[in-house]
Amino acid sequence: MEQGPGVADERALHEAKPAPKQQKETEEGYETDEEERERRRKDASAAALTLEIVGDLPHAEIKPPENVLFVCKLNPVTRSEDLELIFSRFGTICSCEVIKDKKTGDSLQYAFIEFEDKASAEQAYVKMQNVLIDDRRIWVDFSQSVSKLHGVWVKQRRVGALDRGPIATLRFRLGMRWWLTCVARARAVATRPSAMRCSTRRLHHAQQEAGVCVEALRNIGIVAHIDAGKTTLTERLLHLTHSLSLPGLKPPPKQATYTAPGDVDTGSTVTDFLEEERERGITIQSAAVGPVWWTSEQLDEHLQPSVPKQAVSITLVDTPGHVDFGIEVERTVRVVDGAVVVLDGVEGVEPQSENVWRQTKRYGVHAHLFFINKLDRAGACVSRSLRSIIDRGLHPRPALLQLPVYASQAREDAGDLSRSKSDDPLIGVVDLLSMELVRFEGVAGEQMTRLPLSEARHGVLYVQAQEARHALVELVSSLDVDLLDRVLELDDPALAATQLPRSEIHAAVRRLTIQGDICPVLCGAAACNVGVQLLLDAIGLYLPSPRDRPPVDGTLLPDTPKRSATSLSLEARSTAALAFKVVWDKRKGPITFVRMYAGTLQSGATLINTTTHQKERIARLLLPYADQYVDVPTLQAGQIGVVLGLKDTRTGDTLVDARKGGGGAPPHIPPHAWHTLRLRRVHVPPPVFSVSVEPRSKADEGAVAEALRMLVRTDPSLHVSEGGTGTSAQTVLSGMGELHLDIAKHRLENEFHVHAHLGHVRVGYRETLAEGVQGHATEHLDQEVGGKPARFGVQVHVRPLRDDEPGQARYGGNDVVLNMGETPSLVYDAGRSLEQVLAQAMQAALVRGPLSGYPLQGLHVTLSGIETHGPELSSPAAVRVALMQALRRALGYAVRRATGEAVQGHTRLMEPMMRVTITAPDNYAGALASDVTVEQNGSILEMLHTAAEETVTSTYEVYIPPAEDTEPMGRSGSPMRLEALVPLARMMRYSTRLRALTGGTGTYRMELHGFAIVSPERERTLLQELGRLPRP
């Protein structure tokens, strides 16, 4: 006897018994047999409905409501929370669930989403069809359509497959095929290797079990000159730590499956994931990966006792090497605890190597490791690289821990240690602390073999290794008191190199490295998989954990006009974090990278941004794996993580606990001042190049403005100003270089999908007051602004900055003093105060000068005599208009375009001056000096010849091996370094000219030195080019 739709049979009613807890609850009501049977019938009907939804009960014909959507073809990593966040913009969601395998917990790659009303479901069905989510294009349908022909399927199946109608047969086959495909894919998720992806269930389980030991954390930046091999090295490090296949919080198993490491040439790298990066073969933005876990016999034997065995957790941050992307290095070294400086074994220290070294020193990063890379290339030389570290001022004591070994040197009959031919392959290194020859084999050098050195077998190689080890122990013992005491306790201190335990030498090297007294130097070739495992050991052994770093510096704003300095230790209970990077994701929105400095951060917590004084609520916490992310419940002090949900946080902002007093502020910080704490910000260099940005049509204006706003938020070294440099109003985008602006253009087109035309690249000039000139103006605004009445009064006094007065970065290198006096404070929308509105208005007023339209710089501006008339009349727009008019009159300019005369002109143009360092063979010195002074209008600061330097500095405190008989390819003569100050306008496309002058052997780097006032003749020419003066 057939049953009607939704009616369960006797067997189903019998099996639908309530759980013990439910039975206990029903027994409390003493239900009758009829009531119990009715409850069981309802439970069975509910179970039948559930099974109907997942397609597992063919005889059920209960139709789902029309406001439920069926979503399939999902990525296995997509979670219910992700779908709910994406679909919630169409209406209120009652439930959202990704269906998972009952045994494994893995996603079956389809989900059901129930909306509150049918209209919302219909809109989502139309808008979300074939949308890309987590790299998969999803399919959306009404769940009712999945089962509306189910009665036909049941009937047709009884009759036979051959008698089915074509539509029903097709739907049945497609439904069953999709069901079987989902099951097969879900079962394969846990076993298939996939770069930087893994089971969400497995990662969540790892997060539950793995505790964070601060002593085991290593936050490391990889920095170098462009093309030194940073990305290749990072890919090998990730490969060896198993993170390409098993990212997570727990150490991977010993027998984890390896995948091939990423390759720059083929565009398969993990950290260079942007399309532009893979096309150009360079790193454009920093990429964080971690934590990745590393363990080895060396770590087990020599790690400090406070670190659990097999528990070194490393967060790697790969950084760009191109000078145009220096902001990426700035915000990386601001939050890391140590750095690995990669050197090209052929070139040694290069111009950008010096730049990134200075950047690490600026933020107090004293612990470094040098990795001399590309020692497999012809012309590579460890000795020359060591000398360049000392001669170029990076560090006076590089401590060599390894020697490279080539095939000819490892032979037992080798009598000469020097390389006999340029194609002699690199096969390994000598570990000077263990006195072993280490060789590397496998997919990426993961199979490491150690062979003890002996004089009988290795001859000259053994002798040189003994000499190098003796020099290393002597250097370390002369700087470390504890090791020196151990040396003096020996019967024969001269035998300290052979008698001291390795663990004591490792401990001394670690102490000196953290203090910055020495820099360990390691050797290898990442592309040949040589030396990378030993670099991982050195990161764990010698670089500091967050607990080894001193308390982070910050400032407070107490009841005084000036900020007071303070510090924050790792042990503080209150939550404090620094947002050091913001990126934009099409699906997730703004993604904020943070470094935790104190306390614990949890999902759903509320923070205060002490820069904007706005509250921010955390939606999710994640750990970064390049362009993939893993959810975690908490972030602890010392960790680098990712936060979703922050709406108004930018690079350099400080985030603290929103609770009163921070929920337990440190004793030296008053509770009322906790919400004014600001950690040291990221230094953002001023932009020096600019282009005009024009929407292609009127309809594109809004999209272009929004894209530019987000672009500047993600890259603070870009700057957008309104007004431009010409006579007509336009938008100007400024950046660090031509490549920087070219990348920004491609991001606007490919990432934000906006239609805009970018003009030619121009140098970014500045305006300032002439020396000794002061200006004063009073503005009483009483007019309509934006169609609304506005009233506001202010007095502005302006003068040039003195030499001992620093400018403020937030005001573009100007110093602004707000003298509020007795003015009552106003509160605007979103909780903004009058001080905040004045500061924002002042920033806008200083963006455009009266002479050329370029930004103002080097001014001291005082605001006083402020008159307000309530938040409606003295609106932010009124404040902005009044300040602009007052500042313009104070500067004393009224430009007459008709005659070209400037009345009471006291403003002068300044151009950016670059400190240029040119390196080339000394036989080109004369030609280069003449070109810099005559053709480029520069002034030479100094000219150094390396050969003469080495003659004077013939002895070094450190061991330097005998120089190999190799020279860099294409080099002739001794290296020469020329330093000069050159206007930036003259350095446009200088690399082409330098190659022509030096036959392709010269290199140069430049950094902003400052701005200098141009001559009157040059100023008139520039104003004519800008259309501010008529051409003759």
C-alpha cells in the first residue's frame, strides 16, 4: 500500500526514537502513549524532510519551501560562515549549512541556504549564478526544483528506466551523477596533494590541539636586492617545512608527502601569487606564510631549554627587492623579530641590500643572518661577499659558519682548494661547528647526508675548515663573557676550538646574534637546493623569539598637549596590536594584517583604533599562507595574523582592547590613557612621481574614486590628491617610481575592474615659503556651502619650519599646531570631534599650493581664534572651505593667469633631490663623474675605489677565506663607487644611459635625500610647462 507524501512507514516510526536526553525531558511531562506516538511521527517526518533535502530517501516527496536555495560545485575549503557572509547581502538568512561527510567531516561541496522571504532567494538565485567563490564557479538553484519531479522519478523507477520521460530521466541522471561526484571528491580531499590547501576539518583540529609557545615563535623577514634569489629561497624553505601540502598550527608528520617547490620561471610560486608578479618574474608585494614548523636533529640537540622539542614555529615574510616597493619592506621589518639578508654570491652587497639593511636598523631589528646565495654561478666568491659586507658598512663582524664545497674540492686526491674551472658544480657545504661535509639530495634537498671531515680523506679542505673554526671560536669567545670563562677553564685555551662543546658555541652565537654583535653567514644555492636546511636550523637556533625582543615603544596622550613615551611588554594582559598591512580581497573585503604585542585577541572582540578613535569589531581571525588563509579562534602576543571585519583601519594604526582600562592595563600606563596608546607607526616615504587619472566616462567616476580610495588604503606609499597640477581640476595619483605607478594602473584595470586613463609620469614637486617670510590671515566664513548655510571662523599663522623642527608625516612634512583655547568641542556624526575635523581639513588644505598646485611642505601652521556655531552650521565642509581660504590668503598669493604676474609672491617651488650611488669598474670613473655633474646637473659627494680601501684595511677582525680565482662575468678593473646628489627629474630612465656609459656593467640605486628650492629660471620654466605662466 502506497503512502502519501510526507508519511513515514512503521519502520521509520519505530527507529525515530528520541535521544536519551530528549526522552528524559519528555518523561518529565508524563506524556501518554498517544502523545509519544504523535511525537515520534513528527520526528520521523522531520527526519524524512532532512533526508529528502540531501537526496538520501527516494520515497519521500516532501517539497522544500521556495525560499531555500541549493548551492553546489563549492570548493572543499568554503565554510558555512563564508556562504552566509556572501549571500547575506540579498536578505535575512535563517540558516546556511555546507553539507559534510558524517565520518570524515569533509565538505561534500554543496549547501542549502534558507532566506526569510522568497524575494531574497530569487534575487540571490539571479545574482549568484556562476559566481567565483574560492576559485570555484558555483551553481545555484531553488531546492524545490531539485525535488519537484521526485514523484515522477519514483514512479518512473518502478516502471523502469527505459520508460522514463526525457526530462525526468535527465534530471535523475544529473542528480545522481552530481551526488556520486560530490562523494568521490570529498573522499579524495584528504589524500590528494594541493599547494597551500588542506582539509578545513584537519586544520581546525590542529588549532584545537596546538598551543602557542612564545619561545618557539620566529617572525622572520626575507630581504635582499632584486634578483638575489629571495623568492626561490622562500619556496625551498616552504617545501622543506612541508607547508606546501600540510599548512597548519601543528608540526607535520615525519613522513609527510612532498610536492615540488614553486618556481619563479614557470609562475608556480606560492608567495608571488599576483598575476603581475608571475608575468614580470619579480616580487611586488610582501607575502606572509606561517606558521610553518621545522624540526631537525640539530634543533633537538641545541635548542634552548625553554623551547619544546620539535616545536620551532616560523612565520616567513618574503619582501620585494625593487626600490619602488620599499613600503613593503618598511612594514615587514616593522613587525618582524629577525631578518635573513640574501646576497648574490657573484655581486655581493648591492645597492638595495644597503637600503633594506638601513630599514631593518630603523626599527631596531638587530638580529640578522646572511645567506650567500647563487654560489653555483661562475664568478661567485664568498671572500668578496664577506668583504663587501664590511666595506659597505652593513656589519663589521660577519661570522662565517660554513664553507662552500665544490666537486673538485671534495675529491680525496684534491690538493688545491681553489676552484680550477668555472663549471665546477657546488655539491654541499662544510658545517664549521660540527666539522662535517653536508650534501643535499632529493626533490629540493630534503635528503641531507653528513660526512665527518678528516685530514686523511679531505686534505686541504680539512685544514682550511680547522682554520675557519678556530677563527670563529676566537671571535665568539672574545665577545661573549660566558664562553670566554669556559675557554679560560680549559687546561689549554689554545685548544678551545676542538674541546668546547658545540652546544655552548651555539648558545654563545645565539646571544651575540640577538644583541647584534655578530651576523652569522651561511652559504648555498637555493636553485640547486644546497644549504637551505641548514638555514632553517640557523633560524631556529640563532634568531630571536618575541620574548627575546625588548618592550615595544609607544606614546600616550595624557592630560597634556604633548605625548609621553612609554613601552609595552609581551607579558601585558591587555590586548594591543599594530596593523601593518591592509590588502583588498574581492570576496572578503579589507584584510588587515596585525602583529600582536600584548594580550590575546579573540573572534568577535571589540577594539579601539587609537589613531581614528573608532571602534572596530572583529569578524574572523586567520593565519596567512600567501593568498590562502586558515581560521583560528585566537591570536596571542607575539603572533602575526590576519583580521577580517575592520572597516576603517589603515597601515600603522594601533588597535587596543575597547574595555575600560583595556581590561587590565600595565601598571605604568594609567587606565584612562590606555585608549590613547599608539605604537610606533610604519615610516611612509613621500611619493615623488605622479600621473593624472581621468575616468573614461561620467558613469565611471564613482567606481574610479572608490577604487583609488581602496588602492591608497592598501598601499600607503600611493597618494591621491584632487585638483591636479594644471588649470583644470583633475585627480592625481602619486607614487614611488615609474614601475610603482605602472603596477597601480594594472591593479585598477585587473583587480578593481575600473575604466580610467592614466597620463604620463611626472615628477612630484613641492611648494614652500621663502626663508624669513611669515603670513597671517583671519577667515570668517558666512555663506552657503553645498547648498547649506555655513558659519565658521579661524585664524591662520604660517612660517617656514626651522632646521630643528621636524615635520609631521600626516600633514605631508608640515607641522600643524591646533590652539583650541576656550573653543567648545563639537561632536559630529560617527563620533568625530572638532579636533579630528580640523586635522582632516588641514590635510586637505595642504595638498594643493597656490603657485603650481603641488603639495605644500616645510611649513609651520598655527590655527587659533576658532569660532564655531554648532555642528550643523560649522559642518566639516564649512571647516574645510574656511581653512583653505585662510591658508591661501596667509601664503599671500593671488595668481593672475592673464598677465602671469604673482602678486606678493613668497612661495617657491622645490624639487626632489635623490642620493644616487653608482657602482661600476673604475675605468669608467671619469665618464661617470662628467655625466653626473654636466649632463645630470648633480653634485658629487664622494668617490671610493674598493681596491684602495682594501689596501688600507688589510686586516679584518673576522675570518675571510682565501679568495677564489674568479671574477664577476663582464667585469673589468677594480670596483668603484660614486655618490652624488641629483635632481629626480634628471634620473628618469637613467638606467638606459648608465648601461650605455659602462657597457652594461654599472648599477645604481637612489633614495630620496630631500627637497631643494629650484632656481628662479628653472621655476619659471616649470610653471610654463604646467600652464601657470604663459610661454614666451
